[in-house]
Amino acid sequence: MTDPKVATKEHEATRKALLREDLPFADEVYRIIGAAIQVHERLGPGFLEAVYQEALSIEFDLASIPFQEQARLGIRYRDKFLKQEYKCDFLVFGQILVEIKALTVLGNLEFAQILNYLAATRKPVGLILNFGRTGKLEWKRMAGPSLLTT
């Protein structure tokens, strides 16, 4: 387990970084990251994504965070919905796409993937949560095109 004093300082730094007023859904993202940190601290790296997804759904329930697991979202192409759908790991607070990864390193492919999902679904915010790193949870917040154009 982490030293409580170090954990408190890291927690406070994360909270301050996430609660910027200029970031939409800052409070919601903060709560999601907090739940993910709980999972990472308890399980550590080394499991498949499905294990982290199941554990995270438990943490979301405990924290009263509204979510849909394996939510099916329509994909727009030229203002028409395709027959194919995107199935995200989680749709949280009805607006935030959450993708679970269990990789040693996140790369451009994972970032491009979530940016494409955000563009196709027109959701405003996406999070990649990577449980595969030793030490601490790796996460990346991405803005959808609707936030970039306003």
C-alpha cells in the first residue's frame, strides 16, 4: 500500500489538476479517476481488461456514479447513423466515454481510437484508463470535437 502522506499529496495534486474551471465535466472526471485509482491500488497491474472493468463497475456503484457498462452508441457518418455501433467500456454521467486498457504503455493508437470514438458519437469527453502500468494508474482525458469548436 501507498504511504498515506504521499498518497494524500498525490491525491491533492490530482484533484487540483482535475478541478480546473475551464475543463467541462471536471468534477465528474475527478470522481471517475478516484474510482479507478481505488481499483488500481487494490488489484495492481497484470489482469485482463475485463477484470478491471468489472471491478470499476463495483467502485462506480459504491461511489454512486451513474454509468452504463458496454453501452452501445450510434456512429454518425455524414449526419447519418451507421448500422454498426460502437460499444464503449463505460458511458459515465451520460456524457463521458471511458475506455479500459491493461497495457504497459499507451500509444498513439489508443489516443487516436478514443478521438475517433468521440468524433463519431459526438460525446464531449473521453477517458482512457490504463491499469497495466506498475506504480500508479495511467490516465488521459481527451476532448471531443464539440468542445474543441466552441
